Amino acid sequence: MHYYFEGHDTVSLAEDFGTPLYVISEERIERAVKTIKDAFSAAGLDISVYYAGKAFTNRAMCRIVENCGIGLDTVSGGELFTALSTGFPAEKVICHGSVKTPDEIEMAIKSGVHCIAINSPAEIPVIDSAAAGLGKTANVALRVSPGVDPHTHEYITTGTLDTKFGLMPEELIPAAKAVQEAKHLNFTGLHCHIGSQIMDDEPFILALSIMLEHVKELHEAGITVNELNMGGGFGIPYLPDEKEFDMYGYAARFSRTLDGLCTKYSIPIPKIAVEPGRYIIGPAGITIYTVCAVKDIPGVRRYISVDGGLNDNPRPALYQSRYNAVIANKYGDDLPTDEARISGRSCETDTLISSIMLPEAEIGDIMVFEDTGAYCYSMAGNYNRLGIPKIVLLHGDEAQVIKREQTAEDIASFDEMPVWLEK
């Protein structure tokens, strides 16, 4: 029996498109967006959803996001350019980034994005000056670090006080007043993001409570917060025994907290926005590999090596991230299994899965890693001069390439030869 993904035989996908191969399901993206919208609607909230493009972005993805009727969160000029090149409406784009170059600021202002998220007080005069030079007014939001530790991996925690992201609480009112006084800035609201891959809603509710206190402080200072963007970070289950994030339960609790605190503080309820990335794209993607080597060390370990690795999925090396995998051409509960370690082809330790129970693997077997839609392609690189794999999009019974694979010629084409080395 073979492993199927959204009705497609993954062994056939490997035969048709080669490996390593990223595969994305359009229907899974749409279902995740619908879950978020429906959950908050059921809780009585009409929210704005902005897909966090850093999780996975290319031109086809921007078009899917637009078709889903949601906005886009970008963190670089490259992401913004990609979106604009597809005709994505600029007024539905938020521009983030702890470092924004002058060119990126200018692009954001010229295109008329929904807002630029200010990450530090030093950005205020820079953006104001850029807007003045263009004869425009820039919409800006203030990103605040709420001081919440979501107890996720330290490298993906962004909302504590010791972070490069966001203003410190004591900087908020002076920064908001500076924005108001700036001649070419328009204050739209507040933003926060506490981290990524958070499975419990308690840190989110705590962050909401803290942010509403900031809304109250600004209200008392005569500054209106029209929009409160709570960022993303909703986690997904990577392993079979992990629970799913309860979006409906979270939305209901969020709504009760919002109503209760706005009533308590006598403040208008701001427009709420969220920026999910992994939650939307993570389960929508798989990566397909071919087994290239099997090495048994008696009494020690079995190594299964595949034709991909940290160049197409650096997350295990960076964050000790864990994945589930199956041998697609030997899929079924009745097959005997043994413990193995899955290794990549990079000339490093390159452990993709430290330990997993799998049927006996042979060279030529097809292996599928589940839930690889988020942060695999977007963080991929060319270590060992290896190319980044192609991406195939599934839509119903159709499968089409939305990004071709990098070849050795592609990688070498960026090299320049100094004149003194020319033959």
C-alpha cells in the first residue's frame, strides 16, 4: 500500500517530478484559513487575517492567499516585491522587520501598504522622513514586546523583554506621541507577537490582557488604538501523539477576555487582527525523498540516508525540530518496524530524525516527511552547493510545478571571476 496525500499517490509524485520534492496542497491551505475565520466568527468577532509570508512565500502562494480573501504579512523587500508582482493588493499588506532598509521603507510607502510596523523608536523619524520625501503619509503601527514567555524554543520566542523585537512597555506612550506629532505618519494601532509553535492558548490570552492594558494607557493619554494585531504563533502537531491547537476554544476565550477587559477599562473594542503562518501552511506541505543508503552498525544504530537534508530543511539542525516520516511505498500498520535514524546528504551530521520506527528500508524506497510546509523551503539554502528542490502544488487531482528546482548551473551562475584569475 502507498501513502497518499490529499488524494495523490506520493510514490507517483516522486516518479513524475523527481526527488527531493516539496509538495503543497491548496485545499489544506484553504481549510486552515476557513477554520480561523469560522472560529472567530463563532465567537462573535470579525477579525482581519494576515498570512505570515515568512513561513512560505512564492508567487503562487501570494495568489492563493489573495483568493482566500485574507491579507499578507511581509518581513522584507523581497517578500513585498513578490506579492506586488502578482497584483496582490498593497492595502492588505503589513510590512514588518526588525531592520528595514531605506529601499524597503520606500517600496512600502510608495505601494500604499496597510501599515508599516515600527519595531523601535529610532524608526519613527526615518519612516517620517522617507514619507516626506515621497510626498505621502505612511500608516504605521507600534510593535510592543508584552513580556510574555510562551515556553517554546528560545530561538522562536519573540515577545519577552530581552528581545530585538518591539518597543519596551515604557517606550510606548512616548513613541505613540512621536508618531502623532510626525507630519507624515498616521497611527493605526498596536502589534505584538510572542513567539512560534505555541500549543496552549494561555500565553496568547495573557498577551491580550497586557496589550489591552496598553490600549487603556494610550486611551487615557488621548491616543486611539483602532487596530490591535496579536500576531501569530499558533502551533501544529508534528508527531502523531501531539494534540492540535484548539482554535475554536481559543477564539471563544479571546472574545470573552476582549469584551470583559474593554468593558472594565471603558475603552472601545479595537479591530482585531492575527498573523498565522505555520498554522496555515505547515500541514499543507510534505517533502518527498528517495532513500539513497542504508547503514547498519550492529548493536548501535541503523542509518537511513536520503537525497535531501539540511539544505532543504534546516529546522532539525537549528531548532531540534521533530518530524514524522513514512516509507511511502511500504505504508501500512501491519508491517514490522525497526528503529532508525534518518540522515540527510549534507557533509555534516545532518540528522533529520534522530529516532523513528519504520519498516525495513532499502535503496530506492520513497520517504515522505509530513507537515513540512512551514519554514523548510523559506529557510532552505545551498550548503555544499546543493540546489533547492522544486515545489509542486496540488489542486484537486491536478499537480503542477510552482517553482523549478535549482541546478548546479543556477548556483554557479551567480559567481563572478576576478580579472586576475581569468584564463
